[in-house]
Amino acid sequence: MEVEQTALPGIGLRHDFTTRKGQRVGIVSHRTGRRDLVIYDKEDPDAVCHTVKLNDEEADTLAELLGAPRIVQRLNQLHEQVEGLVSVQLPIPAASPYVGRPMGDARVRTRTSASIVAVVRGGKVFASPGPDFVFAVGDVVVVVGSEDTTAEVAGILAEG
């Protein structure tokens, strides 16, 4: 899908695309940080028929709602293409030795060759968290690897 980018002098940047059914949709990113979700009139592609003004938190929430299912969908597609690849969702229990510690302390990739691809906390998705991401009780860690390596990660996160 082609996304058009247009500089808006004094305002910010606009990104537009056209859906398969011919509806133009855009995001205006203001220099102030505000984002506007815009829907263009089908009859006049330069006329906006609906605008939703989003603050940072609202824009982040919308991105998460649209992005999290896409991450899962892409992982599922990858599973179909690569035999033996699985993804699991592992909760961080209160008794985990990694609660309040950075992800890098667990050395998951080094110890198992499995990868942590996301952490879900309170409905918010942290995709590709870095080694300094600090785990909290109730986090759900999304791990990709083989059945054996993801099981090893479950043991590490639960018991150390």
C-alpha cells in the first residue's frame, strides 16, 4: 500500500493512503505533538469530511489497538512458513526473580536462543523491548522460538 507524505509548512506532516474501497485516510502530525485522524470525502479527495483530534495518549492507544493484532497476525503467518517456530505468551508471576529487574538480566536469548518480541502491560504493547526494559508483576511476555526453547524461557522467567 502506498503512503503519501506531505510537508505542511508551519503545521507538521501529513500521511495519507487510500483503502481498497477507495476511501482516503490520513494522519496529520502537528509540530505540537497532536495528531489528527482525517477521513476525506469520497467525491472530493481534497475535502475532509471527518476529523478526530488525538492527544499523545490517544494516538498511542490507537496505534496499539491497530498494531498489537498485526504483530500477532505476522507471527502466525511466520509460523505457517517456518516449521517448528512457535510463539507463546508468558506471564511474569509475583514470585519471578526478574520482577523489578531489567530484561537483560534474564539473558533469555543467550541462554535459550529464543527471542522476546513484545511485552504487554495493562493493555499496552511494548514491541521489541530493549535489555533495559524492567519487568513488572503481571507483564505478559511474548516469546518466539521452538517449543523447547520457549519452555526454557518460561522456566527462567518463573524460577530464574
